[in-house]
Amino acid sequence: MLKFVIFLFLDVFAFSGVLVATLPFLIENLGGDIFLITIAFGSFSFFQFFVSPFWGRLSDRYGRKPLLILNCIAEFIANILLALSHNLFILFAARIVAGLFKTNVSVGTAYISDITTSKNRAKGMGMFGVAFGLGFTLGPLFGGVVAGSNYTTETLNLVAWIASLVNIFNLLFVTFFLKESHSSKQRFIRTAKSKILNQLKIISLPSLFPFFFLIFSIHVCFSGMEGTIAIWTKNTFSWGPREVGYVMLLAGVSQIIVQGFVLRYLVTKYNEYSLIVSGYISLIIGFGLIVTEKIYIIPLAIIFLCYGIGILNPCINSILSKKTKNDRGLILGSAYSSQAIARFVGQPLAGLFFLHLGKNSYFYAYVIFLVLVGTTYLFSKKKLIFNYKR
């Protein structure tokens, strides 16, 4: 577990250091607007939607480790392209490479499922979240400090150069120290078309569809905030990469506390359904607090948002992983695909709201959307779609 956590931390550290704190400002420096920024974010998710089940299924056949090695190589290439980017074409090429070959979540969640039991799987998914949270704590902070408040294109590119060095180290670490977790190999004979159809079949299963729908609803909203928060804080408080790094520091610490400590305690007292409800409500409160535009309220909003997403993701993944044995990689890959298509839709949509209806418009829309979904679907006593027991 520890070695996988180290790999995931280093991977997310390099990825988020470039993505969250510096990429929006780099796109602005190269002539892009808020909508183009969200397109850049969304393009990564667009490709992840199609390839995540494929990589998950491929890892069922050939093992998890080769796919994690591929992840490190792709991330290195993507960061080199960003470091060399002096126009938007190269920048988008880097995002496409990352989107096509990044496997850390779809294969990583399957890796965690392999090395945990049904009883402690939620805790294992929580440790996955801790590594993610720590990476998203220190990565953006690192990127923001290197780029600085008075950033230039050169300092933004420097972040990508340093991240690529981290990718090389991580590649060597995975190659020589991370053990394979998946011993039973399956025949791999599906065509690309049948994999997509199989993914759609998995998502449409009555026992699984509610969870995929919930993943989509949550990440349509959450990803929109992720894609615009840097420019939102710039327009609202005149912040730069360094200040965004500090915001992500708070977010990361909150995620670590939630998934490393709070979740580990809560799963011993409550089932996943109860925790999902609490996380869902917390997201609604967090989005509602952001629109106050008060600096002293923003940290509270971040804490509510981090509790929500920090509880929801591992609990949903835990339930999904318990519903299968042989195709765990495929189902968890499909879950990540649901998240990816939500990001592809949510991020450009937030950019359009921001550009044409005002910087706070999409936060109001999120609150309304989540309340409607919760009222008519998640909490519907008639459907009882989450009548889940341990």
C-alpha cells in the first residue's frame, strides 16, 4: 500500500502543480480566455472517458503495473510539451497526450481493490484519496511558489520542466519498486467497439446506474469549479498562481484530514449510503458559500467542498468494487469514465456561464441543480435506489 501511495502522490504532485496553479495563467498569457481554459481542462476528460474502461480492462488482462508505467511515460511527455509550449496548439497537444494515456485513477482504484478486502476497501479508497489530497496540496503550492504572484510565461514553463523531472523519478520508482497486484489474468479478445458497448452496458445496469449517475452529477459541478477557480480568484481578489497554491494547500489538508482520519472513523459507525448523503449536502453548502465573495468565508467553503468530495468518491467506489470480482477494473474504469464525461461537460459549461452570465452564475446553477437532483432522485423514497446494506 505504501509504495502505491508514494507513486500516486508523486504523480498527482507533478500533474496538479502544472494543471491547477499555472495552466490557466499560461493559457491567458498565450491569448486564451476563460472558455478556452475550460476547454483545455475538458479535453483531458473527453479522452479519459473513452480510454479509461479500455485501460481498466487491459489491466485486468496484463496486470496493473504495466499500465501505471505507461501513465508515468505519458505524463512526462505531456509536461515536456508544456515546458516547450509557446502557442496554444502545443499546449493542447500536451493535454491530449495526458488525456489518452493517463491511467492513475482507473487502474489505480483497481490496484487498491486488489490489495484490500471487502471489509477494509472503503479505508483503502480513503488512502487513495489521502495520496491524491497530499499531491493536490503540495503540487499547486509548489507550482504557485515557482511561478510567483508576478508570473511570466517563462516561470510558468519552469513549473512544467520541474514536474517532468518528478515524472522521471516516478517512472523509475514504479518500474523497480512497485509490485504487481493482479495475479489472475483474463482473456482479452474484445474489440474497441465491443469495449465501448460493454462500458455502456455496465453503466446501464439497474444495480449500478444510480451510482454512475451520482458520479456524473457531482463531477459536472465540482469540475466546473476546478476549471475556473484560478481565474475566478484573479477577478475577485486579484490573486495569482501563488495565492491559488495557498488555496489548494487548504483544500489538500482538508482532503487528507477527511479521507485519512474522518472517513476511517465514520465507516465504522455508518454505512456508505449515509455517508454519501452527508457528502452530497456538504457540496451544496460549499457552492452556496463561495458566491458570498468574502475572503474569510472562502476557507469555510473549501472545507465543506472537500468534505463532500472526500466522502463521496471513496464511498461510491467502495460500493461499486463490492458488486463485482472478475471485472473490477472495467467497472471502476467505467466509474472514472462517468467522472471524465462529467468533467468534459462541466468545465466548458462553467466557462460559458462565466463568460456570458457572470463569474458567480454557475455556482448558483450548481446549487439549484444539486438540490433538484437530491430532491427528485437521490432522496426519493419511492425509488429507494440506494437501499444499500453492508
